[in-house]
Amino acid sequence: MKFTWLRRQLQSLCHSLGVHVCAGEGALTVPVISRFVSDSCNPFRVVVEDLVRKGLIKTVVQIGANDGSTIDPLAAILAKYELSGLLVEPNPAAAEKLRIKYANRTSISVNQVAIAEQDGSASLWVPNSRTEDGGEKNGLSLIASLNRNLTRQHVKNVDIPLLEVHVSTLTLQSLLKSVGWSSADLLVIDIEGMDDVVLLQLNPGLCPLVVQFEHTHISSVRLDAARRHLRSLGYSFIVSEYDCLCVAGRVLGEIDNNR
């Protein structure tokens, strides 16, 4: 099936923003563009909504779902469409906010685990967000990472201690197996520098139509390795200031670069 309309939309969008979209060997040299200023020129929204309307995206996995509202690329999609979703968030405070938000959505489940290289347990580092009077420092309860150094980078005030929270871990395959899925149509990842751990678990049998991940906290060596892996699975990339949108070749085909 040729997704001519979607290709035209992305070509027009990328041309207007001066974006170079690559597949194959060029995928590792996609230049970074600035954050998109509105949903109407957001490649994630353009691609995902088109595929949802075509009935091709029905299942969603979001790893690092946070509270479901703060800088969440999926929030508007889930509000607008009835999709089946697995929302993964190991931070207890954020996971509780997710459960409250989607309490009435039976097709969406909240999974308070971390996705890692193997099933087991790990240390999640979160800032102590409690004040002396029992209140909460604004926004701090939503910051967390399996990488202690990255949590500290977000919490620059050294007077705020970091707390070690022991969390359960699953591989991506184990997570999907727990609900009887073998794959998903859409995968969104934002786990503070550990996104590549999930990306490297993708394979020809576990290959979502669309993948978006945050690239800003991943080292260049690890990022290149992740992109090479994605390229081997046939993905094309659109890279923004913070995120990398990956579209499977079986959906989009090659995007002609008509700059």
C-alpha cells in the first residue's frame, strides 16, 4: 500500500522547515532542527494521526509516560482516539498520577516497572521532593532516572538529596508478553538517557510502525549504535532538537528529499 498523502504531507512539512529526511546510509547524518512551534507542523502528530485514521495504529506502548500530561506527545492522541495502550512509568509519584488520569479508560493500563536489558530489579533515582511542612517541591516528584548522574543533572540544587527507589524491571518483550501482545503499532520512549536500551531490543518481529525517542541525553556513541540498529530494521528518521521520529519503511517507503 502506498501512503502517498502521508509522504506528500511530510515532504511539504520538511521542505518548509528546511529538514533533511534520510533513509539508508544517510540516516546517521540527519541534521538537527529546532523544536516545532505547533501541533500543525509536528511530524509526530502528522504521521501518527494519519496512521490512526487509516486504522493502522491501534496499539501504543509509552515507556517513560511520566504523569501523562507534562510534555507528553501522546496526551492529545490518547484524548482524541480510542487506542489500546501500555503506559510504563516506574516513578511511584508519576505512576499514581497516570492511574488517576486514565482511571476510566479500560483500554489503557499503567505499568509501574522500568524497561531494562533483563527482568529483575534496579535502582531508580528520584529527588526528595518533600518540604519540611509535608508539602511537595513543584515538579520534582516527576523527575527520575535509572542513571543517578542524569537525575542530578536535572536537579542542580545539591541541597536536594536523591532517593534510591528499588523498582521491578522487565524487558520490552516481557512487558508485551504480560498482556498477550507480540508487538505494538506505536512506541514512544522518554527515559532520560536510557532510550537506547529499549531501542536495541527491537527486532524484525517486534518492529512498531512508528517509534519516537528522546535523543538528547544519550551519548553520541550509543546514539549512533541505536540508529544503526533502527536503520537495519528499515526505519527512516526525522530528528528534532529533542526527539527522533522513526517511521518504518513498510509504511512510508523512501521519502524523496525535494528541497
